[in-house]
Amino acid sequence: MIALLLRDLRLAIRAGGGFGLGLAFFLIVTVLVPFGVGPQTDLLSRIAPGILWIGALLACLLSLDRILALDWEDGSLDLLATAPLPMEGIVTIKALAHWITTGLPLVFAAPVLGVLLNLPLAAYQWVLISLAVGTPALSVIGTFGAALTVGLKRGGLLMSLLVLPLYVPTLIFGAEVARRGAEGLTVQTPLMLLAGISFGVMALLPFASAAVLRINLR
Amino acid sequence: MSLWEYANPVKFIRTTDKVLPWVWTLALGCLCTGLIWGFFFTPDDFRMGSTVKIIYIHVPSALMAINAWLMMLVASLIWIVRRHHVSALAARAAAPVGAVMTVIALVTGAFWGQPMWGTWWEWDPRLTSFLILFLFYLGYMALWAAIENDDTAADLTSILCLVGSVFAILSRYAVNFWNQGLHQGATFSMDKEENIADVFWFPAVISMLGFGLLFVALVFLRTQTEIRARRTRALLARDGQA
């Protein structure tokens, strides 16, 4: 399992594009928002937590098809499926690799981009914490979407349609934590619910992803 | 004699052919009675005026929008466990009907909301979760359409339906948490002492029944169509080989 994780990480870093692309997309989205809504700093600071969450979510979505599509094309996914490692393990490792290469950089980039959006000082830690807790859920749910659409020619658009509704609860609680943190309110309830969703999907969804992947490899 | 006999496509078609005219008649009868009674022979509400009459379309369609997903969930489970093709096709047949019901509920709600709340749309928990339900329907249908192999498509969509159900319920509660509601509570319920007056209640129940029967009729018809379409394709494929 560790060998597979290291392989995926090495591929993501060396094979160009995948690693930095999500971050660059996150930056672009954050830069575009002030153009869209106007440069008033008080408005921007009010919507900043939500923008950061939306940006992170879209950046995550954009990189989902890389989780399985490349391995599918060159046949290494078939090899992995015949390996003694259970499919659930493979899917979990894939999600973990995606999180390390996409989710984790987003978490650390968010405070930097928060400066651009005039994020309130109190919100920095909560944006950081909520993204750190929430992005694993995004990766795991995304892996399910990627597994569903892996065999399709133009699966990208379909995958967005399938995955985005599944992201709704995570987004609501994550953005709620960041927003409440920004306003200095107590964040305990949404944070616990967000963590609940994260751990819940980590525990359960790999089984669904593995089942779907097995069907697709049939 | 067991329920599973109807998993045989031939038997299914033969039985539904016999039942369908009755279901259609009953559905149309109930719909006509309920809607005409509701629209023309009930008094206007003292607060809401004649806009209250949209309830005879809005509530039944909302009810069927949720029940259609529930039916798809059951049919998907049957497909996963027992692999009866009719069940998978019935789930596929129900999805567009459910999606249309969702749209009807949303649109009639908007028509009612404009004069009453002063807005077509409000990010209210009920409205929002219905919109999310609609997105789930769209994704489900898109996945069915995208995959060429029938069995693979049935497998994948049924798992999507299971996972989607969990997430739809999660979203429902998340949305509740996220915004306080403008939408009134349930108008019809079995356990409450205080319900709406009987003059509104009877036509509403009849039109709910009508919508339910209409849903059954449409699903039967669409399932038959799916079965026949698949049979045609199998015949064509056989001719092509010969």
C-alpha cells in the first residue's frame, strides 16, 4: 500500500501539470471573484470564507479525473486489480494520494489567497482548520465519482454533474465553520458535523467506490 | 405464486397490459375530480385568497418527487440483490418522471411564492433541498444515458442511487442547519390534531391519489417501452450477426 502511495505521489509530482495545476486554478478563481463582484473591501471580506471554499472545491473537482483515468488508460489499473491488495485499499490509497497532492496544498494556499480577499484576521485559523478537516471528504467523494466515470470517453462533465451534488453537505458545513469563525461566533457544532462527514465518508465510501470500480473493470 | 414472478419480462408486460387501462382511468378520474373540485368548488382561503388552490398540484407533485426517488432506491436494491432486469429498467423509467414531478413542485411553488412571499425563489431549506434532489435526478439520468453496456449502466446507477440517497438526506439536514425556513410546515399529516379544514382536505387527498396513480401508470408504460426497446435491439443484433 505504501509503495502504491509513493508511486502515485511520484507520478503526480514528476509527470508534470497535476501537482501545480490545482493550486494555479485556485489562484485564478480567487483573483477573478473581485473582478466579478467589485473591489469593495468590506464586501470581499464578508464573502471571502465562502469564496475560498468554493475555489478549493472547484480546484479539487478539476483534478479528479487524474485519480484513475491515467491508470485506466495505460492498463495499470487492471494490474492493480489483480494484485493481492483489496480494491477498497487501492481506492483509499488513490484518494489519499489525491488529497496529499491537491487538498493539502490548497489548505496551505488558502490563507495566502485570503490576503487578496481581505479575509478578517479572526477567520484565518478557521479557514485553515475547516479546509484541513473538509478536503479529505472532497477527495474521497471525488474518488467515487472518478470510479463511476472511469471508462467513459468524455466523463469529465458528467463527473462534475455527479460529484457536485454530493459535495453539498461538506461545502455547507465547511463554509459555515469559516463564516462563523470570521464573525467571531462559536464554531463547535458545524466543525463537529464537518468532521463527522469527513470521517463517515472515509470509512464507508471506499466500499462503494471499490464496488463501482470492480463493475467498470469487468 | 410470488411477487418475483413479475420479474419475468413477459409476465410483467402481460400483467401490466391488463392493469394499465384501469390505472390510467383511475388516475385520470382522480386527477379530474380532485383538480376540478379543488379549483372550482372550494372556498378561497381568507388569508391567501385563490392562490391556495395551487396546493392541489404542488403538494401531490412534491410528494411524488420524493416517493419516486424512494421507489428507485427500492428497485436499485432489488437489482443489486436479485438482479432482475425489470427492476433496473423500472428504476430507469421512474427517474424522468420523478424529475418532472420535482420541476412541477418547484415551478408551482414559485408561482405561489411570488404573490405570497413576494419572491419567486428563496434559499429556504425545503426549496433548496428540492433543487438538490433535482440535481441528483439529473446526474442519475445522465449516467444512465452515458454508459453503453446495459448491465454495467444498471449496476453503476443503482450504486449511485444508494450513495445519492444517503447524501440527499445529509443535504436535507445540512441545508436545514444552514438557513432558517420561510416555507410553512407540513399541511397534511396523520398525527396532528389540527389539520386543514375538510373542504380542502378531500380534494387534496384525491389529487394526491391521482398523482400517485399517474406515476404508477407512467412507470409501467415506460418500463414496458424499455423492455420492448431492449428486445428490439437484441433482435437487430441477432440479425446483424446472421
